[in-house]
Amino acid sequence: MYIQDQLPHNRLTDDNLRYYKAIGVDYLTIYPLPANLRNYPEMVEYLQRVRKMAEKHGLRLYNAAMGGPDEITLAQAGRDTQIELWCNWLRAMGNVGVPTLGYNFKPIGNFRTPSATGRGEAKYSTFVYEEYEKEGHDHPDKYIDEASLLANIDYFHQRIVPVAAEAGVTLALHPDDPPLPEAMGGAARIVSTLDQYERIFALNPSPNSAMLFCQGCVTEMGVDVYEAIRRMGRQDKICYVHFRNVQGRPKDFREVFVDEGDVDMFKAMQAYKEIGFEGPFMMDHTPQIPGDQEQRQGHAFATGFIRAMIQAVYR
């Protein structure tokens, strides 16, 4: 089993890659990809360069990630141009041997409220619905209803899923964050429940269309996360995992250190093994430790914990 971690394209340095290798990372993700690359040959050249750089440090370039732009999520002018850009990235990834693409489909990004303070005065990414309601979150330029947003992801998938399949790349759809199946900021949210995921997969069925199983977000859905692992894993719809922990309820939660949340992480790892999951695990978010400006300490702690869980369960 493997551990994956990400870097933005502008922090792809030998120093950072050496550090990842030292703490036990196996696979590299690039997010975001460079926005200035617009054609297929440039994308292939870039990914080949990154792959060679990663391999020099004993890492494998395994994943890239992209965010859904307004042209696609809101069906604005230029949608087909943006979709073709995605298709070229998929073709380039297939050419270079990068097997998975993480993405989201939400017109408005994540919602958070002021951070809670946890152990050692670390800051926890926090969402409290009552606090959220007091703040201004209206985005008139992003208004869209559920039926329209679902139609837009259907249009998108009709065009990119066949390309992904031909390229040998698996698409990994990230949940909404927070995963509340209601309009937030004026935009509907269609990736907030497991039922919504299955509805999306049913529109354009393909083994190359799966989910990024963000264990934190799935826990925030208010479901039994161990049964959720089994439910999606038995459908072979877990592409890779954000192996993180949270405390709280769907409308009042904190993203805490991996060892102190509500989820029994050993039991969760056992569920992944039970359904035959063999993809990589990622730490995703980690609390902000005082003085840890680049979150290196947080990455090292979470990576070591994940390695221990893998060794305890899979070996």
C-alpha cells in the first residue's frame, strides 16, 4: 500500500521532494497544474519533466488534480473550450502514465468559520453552521439550482469520461466541503451524499469514473463511515483516499489531528482492506501547528500515522 501527498506546481522543488521521500511518501500529486499550459504537447512535456524529477527522488508521479471552473460548472460561455482543455490534460496524463485525476464540481469553494484551537494551540479548520449563517455568503453570480448543476455535470462527463477511459486515467470526484445537500451561497450542491454520488455515476457509467473518498467529508455527511467505505468500495468506486479525521457533527465540526477524531482510524483501515482497496492514502488537511509555516511537521506526523495503520492492517 502506498502514501500519496501533493505539491502545487510552484512548490515543486528538489528540497520538497527529498523531504517527502524522507518522511515516507511514495506517490506525488500536482495541484494545481500550471494554468498557462493550453495545448497537448506542452502538457506532455510538463508531465514528463515532473515525472523525471519525482523519479529522481524515488517518488512516482501518480496523480494530478483540477478544480471545475465556472465555465463548466455554471455552463458559461467558453465551456466547450474548457472541456477540451481537460481532455488534453487527460490525454497527456495517459501518454506519460499518470493514472488518476482528482477534481471537484462546485461553483463555490469550501465554507469555513473561524478556526478552533486544539492541542498545543494548533488551529483546526472549523465549520459551525450557526456561525456561517451570521456571515455574508451570497454569490449572485453563482446562483444555480440542483437540476441545472446535475445537467452540467452530465454534459461534462459525457465528454470527458470516454477520453479518460481511452487514456487509461481514472477520474476521482471529491465531495462537497462541507457536504451539506442544500444551496450554499446561492449554488446547489450535488456531491454531498453517497446517494448523489451514485446518481452521478449512473448518468455515465464507467469504471474510469470514481470518487476521491475524502474520509473527513464522508464522516461529516453524518453516515457510518465504515459502512460507507464498504458501500462505495464494493462498487469499486474508491479511487484514492483522503485519510483524515474530524470531530463533531455535520453542521458543527473540526478537522483535527489524525489520531484524535471521532473515527477509529484502525477500524477504517480494516474496512479498506476488507473491500480489497489497493489505491493510495493521502493525509489531506492537517491542523496548523504554531511555527510550522510550511506544515512540514503536520505532514510528517500524519504520514507516519498512516504508515503505521497500513503496516498494522495490510501487513
